[in-house]
Amino acid sequence: MLITFKTEAHAGVTMFGDVAKSMLKKMGHSGTIPGAILAEDVPEYLNRLTKAMSAGSSNVQATKNAWDDQSVSEQSRATPLIELLKAAAEQECNVRWDQAGTTEPGISI
């Protein structure tokens, strides 16, 4: 399953479902899909994710999946989502996510 995060302020970001759920939980969200964050709450969720990624940088955790045999750090996977949240916070936009369609535009992680 793929999950796409969307906001009016940034291109969509698509992630593998398990990675997306992990990022949502690091932000303090329940991890439900579909879901959304109101514009006024985006800065707090961004702060939580940024702190979680900073805390985890000393303990680099790699995620492997069936599609590639190279490890990608959690920090690397979080970067596009962090950029999306920053853009949404700056422009005071809501953020939403749902299962990606088969022809979903955006950045694949």
C-alpha cells in the first residue's frame, strides 16, 4: 500500500504505507488512513517529527523493503514529508493523506 500526503503548498509526497504510518506516529498522530491535520496544528506536528528525527539520528535505523535491496535511513525517508509540512506551515495550509492512486503524481519514497 502507498500513502500520499497532500497540501496546497507543496507537491504530493508518496510513501510506503508502513513508513507513512511510522512518520504519523512520530508526529503524535494515531496513524489512521485517511487522515488530515488542520493548518493551525501543522507547526506542532512538524516540530514533533523534526524532534523525533533528530533524536533518532544518533541511532540510524534503516528500512528495507521488497522493492530494493539498499537500505534507506528513516531520516532520508522523512525529509520530503518534513519539507511538505514546512511549506504547509508557512502558507497556513491543511495537510491530508490517503491511499495513493495508481497514477498519483508526487515524490515517491
